Amino acid sequence: MSRVKDFYRQLSDSDRDLFAAMANGMTNSAPQEKLERLRTFHSQLKLEIDEINKRRQALGVDLNNVEAMIKDIDKFIAKEGDSLELQLFRAQMVEMAEQIKVEVAAMKPEEKLAKKHDLSRKLAMLTQRRALAQGILREIVDGGDDGKH
């Protein structure tokens, strides 16, 4: 931060006070309690998304099983011949596959993913802001000389 320190040193006393106030304001805009609340919310959101994705994966396995069964029914019909019972059974399997597809599509956590992304960006920005402000205060304002050589 030597260039920032050079900048600080050339400021007038009143502008140094403004600089210090700005750095304190940066720190205050990202209080540790707020960061912890955001981290907790981020963790909860991640858990919710993980649960949704687990359920979607389970449904995907069910869908694969049903679709495999439809193929087996088709092979059986081709080999052994068709019947009303087989067609009804196949129709139920096709309907079940469609219902699973609709359920999986409806469960997409789009909004939660967007919220998690926005929250991640906000957390990163606030954390960086806080670290920068603390560094400025520690290395330049509090640790800096008075600027007179």
C-alpha cells in the first residue's frame, strides 16, 4: 500500500481526517455481525439447494428406471407380441416418466441459485472492503507518519 500511503502523506490535515473517516466508514459498512449473518444465511441457502438437488437426483434415478422399463416392454412386445394389458402398462410407465420430468423441471432451484450467487458476491465485496479498510487504518492512518519529512 505504499502508493496509498504516499497519497495519504500528501493530504492536508483536514483531508487526512476525511481519509480516516472514510476508512472507518468502510469498516463500519461491513461489521463482523453483518458478515456472520450473511455467512449463516449463505450456509442455509446452500443446504436448501443441496437438498433440492438430492431430491432431483433421486427423481432422475427413478426416471432412468422407468425409461429402462419402457424399453424392456417395447422389446418384449416386439418379441412376444402386443396386448391390451401390455399397452396399458406401457402407457402408465410413459405417464409416470412424464410426471417425473415435470416434477424435476419444477424443482429447479433457479431463484435460490441466483440469490446464493448474489449473496456470495456481496459477502466477498464486504469482506474485501473490511480487510482493505482495516489495512488502511492499520498501515496508513494509525501506523503512518505525520507526512512531514
